[in-house]
Amino acid sequence: MGLFSQAEKKLEGAVGGVFARAFKGDVQPVEITHQLTKELDQQAQILAQDKRLVPNDFLISLSKHDYARLFPYSKTMTAEITTDLREYAAEHDYIFSGPVSIQLEERPDLPVGRFLVASETVAEVDAPRTPTGLKSANLVVEVNGVRHPLTPPGFTVGRGADADLRINDPGISRTHAQFVVTGSGSSLRVRILDLNSTNGILVDGRKVAEAELGDGSRIDIGKTQMLVYAPTGS
């Protein structure tokens, strides 16, 4: 309750306090903050000891009226809400797997004053220590919207500092898997190897210790999904 009151004061200051005074019955920013903290509580997953993983990517669906009213202030509003969520998470020993992202969308089917929250856990990814020119790659692997070229000799994936491609996902081992890349052009061969990880690897829905990869292969490790494909123009 204390954080809720503090968040309300911050948000009213950020947008001039105009919402609560002039738009009774409409969605208020402080209501969004309160709902997002409830979302953290409901979606928290136990990791180890007292630490729990919570979503860090949020989509707020608003009526056409509320979206038009809030969107002009969205940058300031989401920055304030993000600060409050981080404070709330710290107080409750919650862990975000990556940067907090809050997006607004218009939903014509929603009535004025009502909003919906969708959330998911999206891992933060560090770039691999490999060549970065996509034009020289016949295949790439996409992780959380970032493409990484699959060029010889390949690279390791994991949560630890020794991995070439670091992914901040608690379900991933420190050194989880290895992409092994040989050949080039039409003779390019890509494999993935499980490096004795705790939670294993899924390729196209099957748990494997080793698998050949090609255009369209889907890989799941921890809560992170990867897609192998040939980029247009490569």
C-alpha cells in the first residue's frame, strides 16, 4: 500500500495531476501501476531460496478513448511506472530477466475506464563474440529479436561470463549449448550440442542432446526461444 501511494504521487506530479481531476471514470496511470504490481505477484516463479522470477515485458490494452488520452504522456508515464516496478521488485526479492518494457495498445472493443494487462518474461541477450556481418552468413539464429550469424566455427550459449552468447535467463546453465558451424555456402552445416545443461535443449519440440539445424529450426532453452533461418538478401 505504501508503494501504491508513493507511485500515485509520482505519477500525478509527472503528468501535472490532470488525470484524477479532469478524467473521472477513465483509466488512471496509478491504476495501471497497481495492476502491474499485482501481475508481478501472480506470475512470480520460484528460482532459488527467496528469489523469484517475474515478467519484464508488459502490454497494456486500452479503449480508444483512454489510449488517445494517455498515449501523449506514455514516455513519461511508462518511465515512472518502470521505476516503481523496480522498487516493488527489490522489496519483494523479485528478479527481472531483462529490461522492463511497457507498451500501450488500442483495443476498440474495450469500454472507457477498463484496461487489460498481458505480460511475459523476455531474457536479455548479450551479443556473441563472433563475426557480425550478416551478409556473409547463410543462416542466422534469432534470439529475442536479435539476429546472430551462424559462421564457422560457431559459438557457445549460456548464462555465464564464459559463454560467447550470454543470455540472462535463470533456466539456462552457465554454459548451456554450443552451435557448431562448418563449411560455407551450399555445404554449410549447423549443429547444436547440449553441454550437459541442467534443463536440456528442445529442437522443434523434441528434447535432444545433439541435432542438425536448418532453415526454420526452432530451439528452446530455459524460457528463451530461438529461430534459425536464412535472412532475406544474405
